[in-house]
Amino acid sequence: MGNVLVLGAGIMGLSTAWALDAAGHRVTVVEQDERPNPRGSSVDDHRLIRHAYGAATGYMRMVDQAYEAWDALFDAIGERPYAETGVLALGDSGTAPEADWFAASRRALRSDRHAIEDLSPGRLGSLFPWLRADGVSDAFLTPRGGVLMARRIVTALSRWLERRGVHFIQARAAGIDPARAELRLSDGRRIAGDQLVVAAGPWAPRLLSELSGRVVPSRQIIVYLEPPPEQREAWARAPMVLDLSEQGGFYAVPPVAGTGLKIGDHRFSCAGDPDDPREASAEERDTILALALPRLRDGESYRVLEARACYYDVEAQERFVVEPLSDRCVVMSGFSGHGFKFGPVLGRAVASALGDAARMEALPRWAAGDAAQEKDVAA
Ligand SMILES: Cc1cc2nc3c(=O)[nH]c(=O)nc-3n(C[C@H](O)[C@H](O)[C@H](O)COP(=O)(O)OP(=O)(O)OC[C@H]3O[C@@H](n4cnc5c(N)ncnc54)[C@H](O)[C@@H]3O)c2cc1C
């Protein structure tokens, strides 16, 4: 047991604080902004959880561990901000990368006995009246998968940790000394723990030269839409949508639990600074609409409610960087567009690896999605 300093109160820092607190450590979390931080990657209405991961079987299997960890975290905080919607994957024209993703996902899902239903264009049209199915050449539905209510989770977790006695400091770290497990704050103070966990989201590459060239902040646009009245009921029952079309594709989050219908794209901008203003330009907004609206029946009747930018921290292969920087410091970074679902399972893995050399050695490859590393890392 010892004093652990955690930098960042996004899902990674808070989940690690949760696991460290459960293991009996004294935890201090340093966060530059208010909590929850509306500029953090973790703070938006929703984040998705799904098993379909193409050939990335390590991450597909980590999703099972993620669900177990979410159950434990939800039990702890006493609420369950999650809606199971299922996942609809759509592809067009069978271009090679996309066909590979579908074939690899099917193979992996079936080999691990996850339920999956292939859908013909005719069935798509009857199941999902909001969808323009012409041009869709491949589709499947998995009943498992859904929407994590991200803002509610981060808010509730942060409050719960405070009630547990976790200490929060609102301050900006200007420098990190991994060997001393120390933060230099922007007001000149220095604080140190026995161990330090750096979970600074898209700001991390600025703080750690070790990440430069490996992880870059990426400005991503999301657009909230109001469907036409005749489609609202069907949207309320819709699965999350992953459209992997040749033109770039989009994802759509159905309006669950009082949230709005949201769309975004899969492509990384790998541009911008997380301190930049978050309003989306008309051009940024229209780029997302151009990907999604052609796929939606009566697409021109959807009303744009809001368009804005979020940032995440991209690693080129979308492999997480969870690595020791010294024997007293671990960094959690590179979560790209798919880290939220793994917050609690990664937090547990980091907490149990601190002070355990064998686990620490296995942690980076497992977190990077290496299927060969098995469950013991997250146990
Ligand atoms: C548009 C979008 C869609 C996404 N969709 C999904 C999805 O469907 N499914 C999924 O699983 N994931 C998704 N993600 C990714 C996921 O949200 C992120 O991987 C995850 O939230 C990263 O959490 P984090 O704690 O590392 O970062 P953050 O939430 O950004 O937390 C880092 C915190 O560190 C603080 N900080 C940084 N620097 C300093 C400093 N110097 N001093 C003090 N504090 C500091 C920040 O203020 C911030 O609060 C999406 C992300 C975006 C942006």
C-alpha cells in the first residue's frame, strides 16, 4: 500500500483511482479543469462498447473483461448508466479493407461464440425503416453491445471517489519526472507519490517526450441530429450503427436514455490542439453530414441540433500505450477512438501491476491488444 498520484480525471485516471482505492492505496488525482471536464475525451453523452473488432481479437476478448469490470464499477457507484442497443455493421461495394473487416469480425465473433446475424438488404429495410439500404452490400447485427453514458459515468465516479476519501487537486501539471513519481505544477509547486499514473488524454504528448511521434491529438467532429417525426420511434429502438463504406463511413449513436441522435466519422484528423476552441466550422459539420445523410431515408429532413469538436489521442495502429516510464511511473495513452469502453478494465490492470513486476512486464502487450496475453493481466 502506498501513495499514488494520478494525473487526469478522465475515464482512465478515475478508473485507475477506483481500482487503486479498492486495493487500499491512498490516491490523489490532479486535474487541470472542472470535473467532469467538458474538454476531456471522456466527457460526452455517449461512448460505445462492442465486440466486433475485425482481426483485432485481443481487443474483442478484452471487451468481455471490460463488461465484467463495468459491472463491478457500476455496483460500486450504485448506478448503471448503460443502454444495451446491439450493433449494426454496414458495408458497401465490398472493397478489400472493408470486406476484410467484415470477414475477420465474423470469424472472430463466431469462434468466440458471440451471437451474430447476417442481414440481407431486404431484411435491413424491414428492420430499420430509417435506413436507405440500397448500396449496402454487407451487413450484420450483434445483439450484444451498447451505449455507455459517458458524462454520467465520469460525473458519478468522480463524486463517489471523493466520498471514498480520494483527494482531488485542481491544478495544471507543467512537467513530469517519472523517476521521482513527481509532478511540477504550473504554479511552481511539486508533488510526488510513491507511484505516478499519467492519464492525460490528448494533452499527454505535450507533457511526455516519450510519446512524441507515437501519439498525436486528433480533432474529431460530432453532430447531433433531430430525425424527422415519422422516424423518431424507430430511432429510439435502433442499434448503434457502424457504417464502413468506401467513402469513409460514419457511426451513429441512437437517442437512448434522453440523449440525442449523434453521428461522427471514423477517420482521424490527427490535427489540432486540445486547447483550441471546440465549435465546429460549417465545413467540418458538412463533411460529417455528407458521410451519413445519404445512408438515411429522407436524409435531407434531418435537422442539425449541434456540431462540435472533441479530441482524442491517436496511436497510428490504434494500439493503447500503457507502459512503465520508470519503476515508479506508468503512462496510459494512445486510446484513439476506442478507449472509453476499456477504462475500468485498464484501470484495474494498471492498479494491479504497480508493485508487481511480472504483471507490469505483461501489461504493455496486453493493453496493445496482443491476443496472446491472457486474462491474468486484468484479473
Ligand atoms: C468523438 C469521440 C468518440 C469516441 N467514441 C468512442 C467509443 O464509441 N467507444 C470508446 O470506447 N471510446 C470512444 N472514444 C475514445 C474515448 O472517449 C477515449 O479513449 C477516452 O475517453 C480517453 O480517456 P482519458 O482518461 O485517457 O482522457 P481524457 O478523458 O481526456 O482525460 C484526461 C484528463 O487529463 C487532464 N489533464 C491533461 N493534461 C493535464 C495537465 N497537464 N494537468 C492536469 N490535468 C491534465 C484533462 O483535463 C482531462 O480531464 C471516443 C472519443 C471521441 C473524442
